[in-house]
Amino acid sequence: MNKTAFGIILLIIGIIVLGVVYSMRPPAGLGEAFKMMWHQENYIKEPYYQISLAVGGIISVLGIIQIFIGLQSKKDIK
């Protein structure tokens, strides 16, 4: 598998992780806390939420870097 394809896969995985983690964010205020209490919505606790967002962001950035490295290496060959 070349670096560009690997970078695209990493970027897609990172975006999916960011979307899933953001959809499970903890309540930001009193109104959201009451809404989550009545609807029994699940959320990720605060330090784990931030760590998960950071991991998703790092995976996405690594994917973008791999894409650029793969495109650059193809440019050097030609």
C-alpha cells in the first residue's frame, strides 16, 4: 500500500473518530445536563473526551502528512 492510500485511510478514520467522539460530548451547561438527565443520553466523561478528541485529531493530521509525503514522492519520481 502506498503512502497516499495509507494517508487517506488514516484521514477517514480520524474524521470518523472525531465525529463519534464529538457526538458523545459531555454536557456544557445546566440546560444540557437536565436534557441529558431526562433523555438518558450517554456521554464520555471530561478527561476521556478531551483525550479522545486529541487522538482523533492526531490521526487526522498524520493522515494529511502521509498524503502529502506520498504525493511528494510521486512528484520526485516523475
